[in-house]
Amino acid sequence: MLAEYGIGLTDMVKTASGSDAELPRDADDVAGFLARIRRVRPGMVAFNGKRAAAIFYDVPSGGLVYGRGVDRADFPPAWVLPSTSGAASGAWRAEPWHLLAQAVAMR
């Protein structure tokens, strides 16, 4: 059903599962993620939470702000959004998700 809206899902960890705190950092496959995104060429990418975005950008998660991320060469615009996980409910804010929705609507 998401594909009907042009939405696809992927992640950077294909060899482990669990909460963000349980995922070993060496399980992240940034190169594989980049290759998948560059192959499919979506109009934009959204990170559901700061963990994956921090690893993707190679910065501490505390150095990230929610909203449009820093552009990377040969990569679609990326958004860093508050996690939808119940474990992250203390950091939940709807505003960054609304900004993403506005950006999608303008495409």
C-alpha cells in the first residue's frame, strides 16, 4: 500500500534486529544504504529517529536537529525526524513530520 504513494522502506542494518540501543554500531551498512538509495533514486529520504541519521552523517546524534538534513552529493534531500517508536515518546514532536509532509506536497 505504501508503494501506491511512492513510499518505500529500507534500513541500514540488515544483519541484526532490536531497539536502537541493542543494535551494534558495526552492523550498520552505510555503503549498502547509499547504493540502494542511489539505485532507486527516490525524491527524498526520511530517517525515523536520530540514530541512523547520526551514523549516516557520521556525527553524534546530539549534533543533529530535526528537519531537513545536510545535503550530500548524488543523494536526495534527507530529513531527520523524531522516532515513531514508543520507546522514544519523550522526544516526539509532530512539527518535523508536518514539514516533511509540506515538502512532499510541493514536489
